[in-house]
Amino acid sequence: MIKVVLPPPVGPEIQPMSFDFRHKDISLFA
């Protein structure tokens, strides 16, 4: 999950994946 810390510009294919992971992280914290 630490890999999600990478910036979104790293790649367009990872952008959606990062967003999904970030959304899940926020949901857990929420």
C-alpha cells in the first residue's frame, strides 16, 4: 500500500489504481 504514495504522473495506468487505493484508505479512516 506504500506504493500508492508514488505520484500519479508515474503512469496513466497506475493513476486509476492509485485513486482506487487512496479511496479505500480514506474509507477505512473515515
